[in-house]
Amino acid sequence: MERKVYLDNAAATPVRKEVIEEMMPYFDREFGNPSTVYDLGSRVKAVIDEQRAKVAELIGARPEEIIFTSGGTEANNLAVKGIAFAHRKKGNHIIVSAIEHHSVLNSARFFERLDYEVTFLQADEYGLVDPNRLKELIRPETILVSITHASNEIGTIEPLAEIAEVCKENNVFFHTDAVATVGNVPVNVKELGVDLLSLSGIPLRAPKGTGALYFRKGLRLMPLMHGGIQESGRRGGTENVPGIVGLGKAAELAKAEIPAKVSHVKALRDKLVNGVLEKIEAVKYTGHPENRLSGHASFCVQAIEGEALVFMLSSHGIYANTGSACASKALKTSPVLVAIGVPAELAQGSIVFTLDINNTEEDIDYVLEKLPPVVDRLRAMSPLWGKAKPQAA
Amino acid sequence: MKFVKDIKADDTLDLVCRMCPLHLLEPGEKLACMKEGQVLEILTDYDGALEDIPSWCDKCGQEFIGIEEDEDCYKLYIRKKKGNGDGKESVSG
């Protein structure tokens, strides 16, 4: 039987067995609505608050600073829209980096349709945002800065503490999308100095459709979902109790395991990167070479389509990603790669590998065995190959 | 409606951007942690609170001091009279 090597852990992860076990009672035995006053509900409400404390503990927050959401996208929407709407009287200018996830970019663009202005802050060729450039862009009417902790597409970890300092000096709220980092590297909201932080259950191996927004105590935030008293009136709607329990358990387990995960995936990632760059010509390693997620390797392969590469690798049991829905579904150039100056033609060949604790050295050997001939086959069919050889390396 | 100015509060509850029934739930929780005679300031932009909070104070035996209109919200003041803040006497022992 052919080997299966799963290296798309930024997109989805298998839920941990301990997490599934913890969730099970909340599908049937403990099914009560947490908002009810009788014991079936109040017990579940207490369990939700225990999970809130576990998620808070993972990122160095207080339990009351956590709002459970349906994932990273909702958390990002709540952060950007919640601040922009709640603080309109203070100003109407928002700054986001050009390498944000669509849930931040499109939330910001939504405000361009209202009476707000949005500035898209460029990153350098490694995907790093410059805090000094940010300082120049902040105006008296700026209310929010949103810069990702790390892009899932290029893996670069941003200098958040320095950015937070700039925001604090200028009395501007600072949000970070930490979907790619929480669960993959140690994250502490107080050390980072952020006012809001989005996280997802996926890197924690919690169920899909789970996540949370950290918001600093005392911050005013306009809810996206108006409804009842859930999440202290900041997110109406009956809670996804099994999902929240899964997220809490996964957060609790992750806290102690992150350092070991970091060193394990980093060794494998380095082997993968060195192997790819050695065995395949005309490949660009995107993102920062050192300041990046330890289990993240992203490349642009000259003269081929990333989507075709992902598809052909999957026929060998290797699962990777193009890194961007623009490239894989809309056949458009990834805005993140464009923002860091990758030529459009080269950006088409984007491929991203995201590793997890379950990956092994044999997995990487297998990828390094199968990837070069797949690239050769695709290049043999490419009208671009030959013309463009020297550009990428 | 009784309007007041420059009331000194011992604690503040910010409910701006939040709606019914939070303005009737969180004051009770907050008052439960305060001492008799202390003043709670409630910040809200929910119009319904202007009627609801004085009437909630009546029901729960708390003293509604008055309201001040601020630039972006209302400030409502309650003096804690007794009990847990929700009208129920505290039980010791």
C-alpha cells in the first residue's frame, strides 16, 4: 500500500483522541442549554467557563478576556469589525498588512464601502512588516492596526512586540491574527502587548469550526452576532458546547507540549527545505529563512502551477497546499506573494508544507523522493520551462 | 428621569455596545462584590437601560441615583443598599 504523508496541517488536522473522548458526553448525556437555570444547563455553563480558563491559560490571558467563536475567520471579523464599529467616533482609519488572511483583508475592505479609510501596509521580501513604516502611516484618526503573527502562506513571524509598542505610543488598538502560531509556538498576549488576538482550534488538533478571540479587559467591542447573554452579550447564539470542550482540552494538552513540537518539526522542516533546494533547480524558498514557523516550508517552483503540483503529489499520497485560495481555486496570483515582491509568474508555482508532531523523518524522505520527478514531469509539459530557468534560485 | 452631574463612583461597569438583557444581569453581579453605600457607575449606549435600570433598582431594593449624558454613552449611577445586589439578602455562616 502506498504511503500517506500529510503535510497540510495549516488547513486541517486530525482531532486528538483525548479531545474526542472529552467531547463525547456533550453530544448526548450533558446536552443541556448553558443558558438555562436548571442543573442540566448550569453544569454545562460551568464546563464552558472551565474551557475558557484553559484557553486563557495557553496564551497568558484572563478567562474573561476570551470569546469563543466558530474559528479564526470569525475571530478576525469580530476583531476588525468589532473595533471599527465600536470606536467610529474616535476615528475612521484602519491599517492592515498586505499579507493578512482574507478574513482580515476582506473585513478591512468592507469598511472601505462605509465611510472608513484603509491603508495596506507592505512587507519586505521576507514578509516582515516594518514597525517604523507603520509609525509613519498612523494618523490621528487611526483606530486599529491588524498585523498577522505569522502568515500561513509564507511562515514569517512578525515582530509583534515592536509593533505593539508603536500602537501603544499612538493610542491605537492592535489586533493580531495568531491562527498560525497558537499551538505551534509559545504565545503570551501580555508579552506580545496585543489588544486582540485570534486563534483557531486547527493547530491545536481541536475540531474544525472552533476558535476564540482574546480581547484585553475593558476593551469596547461591537458584537457581530446580536442575540442573548452568551459570551457576556458579545456573541449571541447557543454555544457549540462539544467544540468548546474540545478546544479547551486541546489547549490544556498543548501548553506543555509546544516546546517538544517546535524542536521536532523544525528538524524535519530543515531537512525538507535543504532537500528541496538541493534536488530541484529554480525554486525560491519564500518567507523569512530564520524568523519563521518551525514546521513551515513554503516554496515557489519556477514554470509550473502550484495547484497541479499539489494534485500530482496527492496521487502519490503526499498532501500539501498552494497556500492561497486565490491560487488554488480562483487561478489568481496570491496577494501575499505579490506583496512580498514574488513575480506573478513565479508565484503561480507556490507550494506550502505544514508539519505536525506526527510527521516522521521517513515522511520527509518520501517527499524528497517523489517531489523532484513530479516537478520534472510538470516542467516537461510547461511552455514556460526553459525560458525562465535562471530566475528563481 | 433624574439627571445628575459629577457623581463619584467606586466602580464602573462598561456595557457600551452590549444590549438587553446584559444591563439587567451584570449590575447585580457587580454590586454583589461591592460594599453597602458604594456607588456603581454603569456606562451604556442602550436606550432601553434608561427605563429598565431605575425599575430594576426598585425591584431589587437598590438606590437609583440618576443619569448623566456623556458624549458617547449614558452614565447611570446606583448606590448599593443591601444584600447581594440582586435584591436577595446575603446569607452568612
